[in-house]
Amino acid sequence: MFKNVLEKIEKFHYIFNAITQQRSSGSIASHYSRYAIELTNAKNHNEVQSILNKLVIGLENKISSFNEFKTSFESVLYTSKKTRYKKLIKYSLAKILGTTSNGLSINHNAMTLEHILPEEELKMNYEDRYIGSIGNLILVDKKTNNEDLRNLSFQKKLKHLQQKQYPLDDYIKEQDKWDIKQIKEREEYLIEQIFNYTNITKLEYK
């Protein structure tokens, strides 16, 4: 029960604080304090379960809507000159990537962000709104990023990553070119996936 509640708390703060950047004015802290005291005084399993249920319901009532989440996420960008959200985007991609691929464990700490459409394009034809979008970013290991991919075309990057059996999402694998249209569509695709994964109202509490 405690593990499930901690997972919900993590996901709540990811949406509430990290993405939509809301401030609780102390209400969240007092919410936790209240139920911490009740848990301390709980006498049996049923009381514990009831208290944890009430804690989670209180968080569910404060959770942001999908539209709020989506609007906020569209301003979460990463380029070499805009690094504020680098760790947040890496965290977000890691969550939907999972912890294993092809039966092997994935070391998220060893992964780095790669722009599918290279940053060099920013100087010529595109705004950083698109270059830095999560829709244009994938997680790869540092060697692959720095030595293998560099500024290859989309088709060559895709072929190389598929040969190395990288865990690419279905949207990328279905494309034969990469431009603003694909970036925007994948951004929407990923934002919906991430919200569904982190939306605590969709998790059954047992």
C-alpha cells in the first residue's frame, strides 16, 4: 500500500509542480501533515488503508486537467542554449521508455537527449519551439549521440537506431521523413502518453 501511495505522490508532483508549475500555498504540506499524524495513530490495517485512500483522493481533487498539462508541456523545451528543462524532458522520456528493452535493463543515467531534427536547422529554417520540443527528442547513449548520429538525416538516424535495436516509439518508426508536422504530431502523441502514465486518477489503489 505504501509503495503504491508513494508512486501516486511522485506522479502528482510531476504534473502539479514540475509541468504545470502550480503552487499550493501550504495546502499540500498541511494535507501530508494531517494524514501523517493519522497514520501514526492508526491501530490496524483497515485504518491505514482508509487514511491512505483519503490522502490519495485529496491529491486527485487537486490534479490538473489534460488541457492544462498539454498547454504547459508545450513550453517545456530543450536546446543547447535552453537547458532549464533538460532533466525534466529526460525524466519524462525515461518514464514512458520503461526500464527494459529486448530483455535488457536500460540505464537511464547513461542516456542523453538527441534532437531528431538537428539543432543546426534552427539557424536556418526552424524555431526553437520545434527543435527543442519533446516531439523532436529521443534518449540515446552518449557514444551513439556524439559519434554515430551527429547531424545525420532522419532516414539515416532511423536506420542506424533500428539496426542497434533502440526502443523507438511507434510514431517514429512509421515515418519516412521528419519535419514540423511530424514533430507536432509526435509531441501530442507523447504528451498524451505521459499524462496517461502519470495521471493518478487512472491508477487503481489496492
